[in-house]
Amino acid sequence: MAKPAFHHVRSHAMDWEDDPDIPGFRQKVLNFDESTQAVVRLWFIPPDWGEDIFDGEPDRHYHKSVVERGFHLYGDFPHWEFNSVEDFDGDLYVFNRGIFMNRPPGSLHGLLPEPRSKAGAVIVYWNTGPGSSIKDPEFENETITVPFDKDAKVEINAFNPCTITQTEDMAWQAHPDTDAWKIKRLCEADYGADSVDLVHIPTDWQPSDISAYDVVAQTAKPWLYVVNGNLNVTVGDSGLKLAQDDFLMWSADAPLLLPDEPLSDVGCTVLCSGHTLTAATA
């Protein structure tokens, strides 16, 4: 039986399950790529998490090849970024609603025992491959621990900085291809990971005088996550009414279409990976 050319997940209908690779984290797996072991998931981090991780000791590490991205939906999650082997204190960032994280390979980061999350957190998290989580079978091959020792040896000349952006402080820009839409460019494609954007579609916007728009993607497996609102789309022969917290991935075998009808009766903001919902006449 052929695999469907698109993958639609209504995340609010899914149950939270334990993440086997990070003790205490819970997850909803939105997509798992068998060939690359890349994952898109919702992560729940409970309040006060972290007391037992790394045996309660400070930790810092970097990944050799994996790119990590995250878009923070709710709550707070303290995390540290380190600039050098000699940097023992690091820079504390408290991820909160609207934060976008773009972590390239070779980015030195970690956890200190305090502070810990006060309210817990929910994050849309995705990566390009395995080995970034402590209990992942590939962790020892992919992740390099850097001791808190000024003489610690590392195999790279310099650490790559992680970009942490509060998207709610960014100004909306006019969408380059579609009148009345707005866009926030979060990052370009890099290190084998796709571009990321937030796209806003206003209430009752619809194409005019055509049967549909064919969404143009820059990758083989584009996806979107509805941050808020709702969105009407068509994939292949299937009309989908996407709601808040829905996830959709599609392929060239079944292009995403924007039908000639109001796309959203309340407006929507969509997290886009590998596309900007830019559409050409189908």
C-alpha cells in the first residue's frame, strides 16, 4: 500500500507520552523521518524539571552535525549558551512565548542546576537527525560534552553561535508575493536545514478569479504548524480545514493548494518550514 503523500496531525487530539530520550520530558511526535531520523515534535517540559538530569551537575555540550530548531508556545524554560571553553558561567536565556531558536552544529549550550522552569513549557521542536538527546542511542556519536575545565580539548576551532529571537518583538513585513499577507523571516536555509518563517493571513482572504493556488516549496518535505487561527487548504484530492496546533507535511507528489474560497474565517498565523505559503496559479 502506497504511503500517503501528505501527513496531517491534529495535535490537540494526541496524548502526551514520555520521551524515552530525555527523562522527565513528555512529547507528541508530529513527524518522524525513518531515513534521516529527523523529528518534529511538541515537547512538554514540566515545572521544576532538571534536578536529576546529568546527575544534578552542570552540563555543556555541542552537536557535531545536527541542526536544532524550536518555537516556544507557552511557559518558561531556562537554558544557557556558552561562548568558549573558558566561559564557565554562560549566558542565561529564559525561553518564553514567541522565542525562536536556531541552533547550528558546533553551538556550545547546556544546563546549570538553577534556575529551573517555574511554569513548565511547551515547544515546537525539530531537528535534522539523531543524537541530540541524552538517552538517544546516537548521543555518544553525535554530541560532544565539554567539561568545565579551561584546558578542555575540543575538535573545532570556534563554537557557532545559536540565534535566539523573540519573534513578538519583530515587526511584521509585507509578504513579498501575496498582497495583504504579512511575514516574519526567522532564518534562512543553512547546514542542511530549511528556511523558517511566520506567515499571517488575514480574515476572509481568498484568491480571485482562479480555481486554486499551488504553493511553491523549496524543499522535498515542507511543513506547517498553525500557531493560531484556522486555515483551509487542499492536498491532492483532500480538502483540509486546519485548526490551531495542527501540523501538516506534504510532498511534490501531492502539492498543497490554496483553494478559491476564504482561507481563514478568523485569520491565522502559520509557522512555515521550507516555504512561505507563496503560491503560483495552479
